[in-house]
Amino acid sequence: MTITNALQSGRTVTTFVGGALVVVAVSGCAGEADPSPSRVAGPQQDSMQTPATPDYKDGDYTATGWYGSLPSHQDVTLSIAGDTVTAVTITTPAEDETSLGYQQRFTAALPAAIIGRELADLDVDRLAGASGCSEGFMDALAKVRADAIAD
């Protein structure tokens, strides 16, 4: 059996390498990488379990997200219907011209990245060249998720 066949079948491969016995247990890892622009990272789940996706109450939720060393913040309002983001409003309160530029570019790009997506699936990393702004958004998003969780 070749290593390629072992990868496809999920078997143990035993071979000699340089006079040493090598035993490798190989689990299948075929498939393509997730092509979506954002993912939710979390603990690995048993392949037989389906992770529970929380249900969120419909409505408008506002939270302040903090980021950076200054520190900077953004006020984010998300409208949610059927666990999906239907609208977003985000402030650009920076007074520094450079920071304000990052916030404005982030604010302009955010709706296209999140509207129509499920709240549970959002994970904005770097958007419009603004990694700090995305940290602030993710901080606010965590608060919105906690407030919107259905009982």
C-alpha cells in the first residue's frame, strides 16, 4: 500500500525508513479547504456530532467594541432576522486622520462582508486593510451575540 492509498482509506501504514520501523496511523483528510471568506474557529468536534448553532432573537442590537493600544472603539448596531444579519451601522469616532481613514474604509466594506450571513458564522479578520477595526468589530459582535441569544 502506498502513502496515497493510506490517506484515502484511513489505514495504518507500516514501513522501514533508514533501517527503522515506522508505524503511522493515517486518518482521512481528503477534501477542499473552506472557501468562505470568514469562519468560526473553535474546538474540534467529533465527526459524528453536529455542533449546535445558537438561535438568536430578531431585533436591533448595539454594542461598543474596543481595540488597539490607544484604546480605540466603534459602536456597532446589527439588525438580525432569522439568525441572519440584515443591516449594520458602525461609527467612525476617531479624530486622528490616519485612524479615521482606516475606520471609514472598514465601515464602507463591512456591509458587503456580513449582510446576509448568519450571525453565528461571522468572523471578520482583516477587512479593507484594517485589522484593528476588525478586532473592535469582533469585540462588539461577541457582545451582540450574547445579548441576542434566544432563551
